[in-house]
Amino acid sequence: MLFMGTLTINAQDNRTLDTKVADILMQLPTEDVGHSDRLMHEIIDLGMDGILKITDKLVPLGSGDDTKARYAIQSVAIYSGGQQPTIQNNIVENALLNALGSASNNEVKTFLMDRLIYCGTDVSVPVLTKYLSNNDLFKPALATLTSIGTTDASLAILEATEVGDANKQAAFIEALGCLLYTSPSPRD
């Protein structure tokens, strides 16, 4: 009996990364929180490459069915955001940032930025800051930076107010107000 248990474990370990991803996606959505938590652990255990396999399945809305991939990324972002101190190297955040950099479609980029609202940290700030000058993507980048809410995020938004676009400036100033940001007073 013990031999069969060992054989089963070894057989599961020999699955390819693609097979592991497919197996996880087939089980989503789950019917109970315990099963969902186990799947989130499995996704995180797949590491950067496994999470990127899931993000590679994202397509622009209306161009294919990526429902399970979106569900998985949404769920693991929320899960990892609540578990940050116990997840090494912010693997989910780093994978989302990597996927954001390689995505070519603005809707997919927006989806990824919106997931960083749940698990983003100061690590995301430099990447998101680049999108503040993009007319199509500054709003999701700004929302994510506001959600991160750190001093670095606030400073990135403050620096972006120097842009001459009045609509963007108003949005940046509103975000700074939400963050209750006050610039340091100069010393005498």
C-alpha cells in the first residue's frame, strides 16, 4: 500500500508544466474555499514559469475564451495579496509584472494592472510609473499606484503631475488627495 502511494506521488511529479497548468485550470472555479486555497498554493508552487503559462492564455476581451485563465490570475492575485509575508519573492507580483511587460494588448495590460491592485508593492512602482504617460493606460496604472499607497507610489504620482495634460494632472492630484499625500516641507 505504501508503494502505491509513492508511485502516485512520483507520477504527479513527472507531469509537464503545461499539464499541471491545464489540470489546475480545469478545476476552476471551485466549490469550496479549501479547494480554492489548495489550487492557489499549486499555482504559486508552479513558480514564475507556471504563472506566466497562465498569463500567456490571456486574450483581449471578445477574441477568445480565457475565462479560466482570468479566474486563476484574479484568484491568485487576491490570495497572494493576503498572504504576502509568507510568499517568497512576491512571485505572483513579479510574474504579473513580467506578463505586463510582454503583453501587447492594452486590455490585457489593464487586466494585469488591475490584478496588481491586490498584490502590488513598491516593486511594481517603477513599472507602473512608465504607464502614467500613456493616454490609454494611465488610469489603471494610477489606480494601482493609489492602491499600493506607499511613499514611493505617491512620489511617482507627484512626479507625473509635471506632465502638461490637464486631464491627467487632475487625476494625479485627485489620487494624491486620496493618499493624503503632503510633500515634505523644506527645512530652514
